[in-house]
Amino acid sequence: MAAASVSGIVSGMDSKGIINALKGVKEIQINQLKSQKSNINSQISKVGTIKSAMNELAEFLEDFQTDDEVLEFSGTSTDEDVLTVSTGGNAKPGSYNIGVAQLATLEKNRSQAFPTAVGEVREGTITLTVKDEDPVEVEITEGMTLTQVADAINASSAEVFASLLHDGVQSYLQISAKETGHVIGGDPNDAIVISENYTGSEGAELNLTQITTASNAMLNIDGLDVQQTTNNVSEVLEGVTLELKEPGTVFVKVAPDKEKTKENLQAFVDKYNAAFEPIAKELKVTEDTNYSRSLAGDASIKRLKLALQTAISKQVTGTTGTWNALSDIGIETDPTGKLTIDSDDLDAALDKDIAGIASLFTVDTEGLSDRLISVMDPYTEDLEGIFKAKVDSFNDRIELLDDEIADQRFRIDKMVLRLTKQFANMEMAIQGFNQQGGALAGLASLD
């Protein structure tokens, strides 16, 4: 009870200082364990940095597997009021004289007039057949209004839009095709075929009639007549989309866009370097390298570095063009392992065979995009990847250290309680001895 408060009062000993000194010796062991834990957390963080950079590179490469992501072409029209041009990476250079004779239009149908938008429509069904699609039947139940019929048509799978028009006095239901044109070679009036079948006796029939006939786009490309169901013409010139605006004649030119292609390749180089840099940084050993906190001695990181360097420098087999390696087009590794671009060499390669540059990245399996992804996947896979296993192992070690720290803390607390009690008991014993000695001295003085 009060024994703990007499520390050093009687004996003159600094019992608290002695206990704290012994406690400090034991705390050194805990601090060493905490230092080990901090070192492991540093390694976990560095694995996370590398994995994050690998994932960003892999995400970039997933898109960099097609020509239209690697290459850039530009298309020009001498009159953008007639048509505009957009291009993809699979375009081919060329120039074309194009005449637009007719634009594609929608078929539209309109009902007879109803007094209001909530006018009742007679019970029955409407069957809508759009181009060569399967017929879609829309049921009109008893009491449905014009607005409700429009809603029912829009809720169906028919490729049409239903809307209401009001001329200031009466309301009309209008049905328009979602897409322009009609079946090529077919009857323009059959873009939408509507069949009305009424069984009720209340309300008015729709009596839908065609107000606009569908038409296909008609154009001539270098003497070749072309018919399309849409004004967005993307299947005539490979990799080129012509957006038709109005009838007229234009000259269209498609050419490689070297600068934008170089920007795409620079983006690849930047992503690769951003992924490679933390690996090279960890494996670079200096006199200040702390192996306990870094990944400098990690065999799996060394293997990853070697695999990336091999993948990037090895020739690509199965390419469809002139080039078989990045070094052929002016992309090489510097002494640190990062990629650099020789602009002059790349310009020359772009002039000579731009399509072949894309092939370096996009050829199946062996292309650089696939190759690098296959190198990184075993490391970055979330469930069973090498990085996942490594971090799990680190966390297991941290858990053991936490247990050991808790055990050491428990022992220190027990030691402090035990020593505090022992010193208190000692003080009380000394005090008792002193009291007995004083009593004996008093007796002796009486004699």
C-alpha cells in the first residue's frame, strides 16, 4: 500500500533511478525490435512504389497494342463545310477526290391530330420493323393516352424515337428512326414499316403516315460510286472517317503525323523509365546503402530488372515492316538502363516505314507491349504475384516483431512492479531496524 511511497527515504538509495536504469536497458531491446519493424516497413513501401509504377506501365501498354494507339495520321479536307476527316493509326497515306451527291436522312412518321397530349388512343398493338431488324410489337392498353403510347414505344426495343408535337391547337405522335438510311438495295420507304392493329372501341386510332423518306448517303471517291446508310463514313477508307456535312466536292489528303507519333513514342519511353527508375535506384549500391531498409540485395528485384532490360533490347520476331528492334528506330538504353530517343534517327525511321514502327509494339505475343506485360504480370498479379508474396512475408515478420515487442513490454512492466515492491519492502525493513536500534540504544542509556 503505502510501501511504494517510501522509496529511498530511509536508505538514501535512488531506487527509482535504479529501476529506470534497468528499465532503460530492457527498452534498448524493444527499440531494436522497433528499428527492425521500421526497416521492414521501408522495404514494403519500396515494393509498393515499384509495383505501382509497373501497374501504370502495364495499363499504358494494354492500349499500346494497336496501331491506332502507336501511330498518328492526319486527314485534311479542302472544304470542311462539305466533309471533315478524322484518322486512326491504321490509316494508309493517300489523296482522294470526293464528291458528295446526297446525305443520309431519317424516316419519320406522324399520327393524325389528337385534341390534347392526353387524348385517348384506341386499344390494340403497333408493330414496328426497322430496316432488317426483327419486328417489335408495342401494346396499347385500354385508356392509354398519346403521351403514354409515346412512352411505351420509347421503352420498347424498337430502334426508333417517339415524341409529341403540338401545333398550338392539336397534338401529334411522331416516330423517327434512330439511325439514318435504309437497307442498301432495298425500298427507301421500308426504313420503318409500321403495322397498326386495333381491337378496342374507345379512343382514336393513330393512323401513322410517313412524312420523311429515308435516304442513303451517296458519294463518289475517285470515280467509284459509294452508298452508305450514315453520314459518318468509316468503312470506305481504312482507318479514315469522313463526316459528311452537305453536298459538294472536296480533295482529301491522308498523311502520317510524325510529331504526334513521336509524342506517343515519347509517352512510352517516359512510362518505361518511370517504372524502371525505382528498380535501378534500389539496386544501386553505394557506401551509404542500408541493406536492412532497401531492396538492394533482393534477388527477385534483380531478376525483374534483368527481364525488363532483356525484353526491351531483344529483337522482335514476326514484324511486318523494316524494323526489328527499338534501336533500329533510334530508341536505345543509356548507361543507367533508361530509354532515350535519338530524334534524328526516329525521324528517319518515320519517313522510311512508319507502319513498321507500330509493328514493333503490336505484333501478337512477341510485340514489345505483350512482351513487357508478360514480364511484369508474375510480379504485379494481385492474388498470387511475386510482390504480393513478398509483402505478405514482410507482414508476417512484422507480426512476429509486434508479438515480441508486446512480450518484452509485458516483462518490463512485471520487472518494474517487482523491483518497486522489493525496494519498498527494503525501506520498510530498514526503517524497522532503525526503530529497533533506537529502542535498544534508549535501554542502554538507562543502565
